[in-house]
Amino acid sequence: MKFFLLILLASPAFAAKKHPKNSHPVDRLWGWECNRGYIQNRDKCIKVVVPKHGVLNEDGHTWSCKQGYEKYRDVCQKPKN
């Protein structure tokens, strides 16, 4: 019984019916992916927080600092010389 339930939960047909807020269905194992500007955290999509002097990367799920700034933890700062 456990094996059948595992297959059912992992099937794209099952996953595609229910996807979290700020996501969209796709034809992959989980059946969904987060929209641009959000990142997957377990079974949810949480907003990517882009700091001042930062930009959302082309992938739509990560950020980088603008030219002239460097990433330090969760902020972009001028390099220390």
C-alpha cells in the first residue's frame, strides 16, 4: 500500500492538479515550478527579496549585485578597499 501511495504522489498527473500559490504547472516530476520572482522552499513558493543595488537574475529565482557592488550575506555593498 505504501508503495502505491508513493507512486501516486510522485506522478505528474497528481502533482499537476495541485500546485502552490505563485507557481505554474509544468511537465516535470513535481508538476509545478515557481513563477519568476519566487523560489521553491519545500512545497511553497516564497518571494525572492532583492536588496537595494541588486537585480533579479535571468533565471528569475536568484539575484546578483549591480556593477560596482558586491554581495555580502543578503545585501549589496560597495567593496571595501
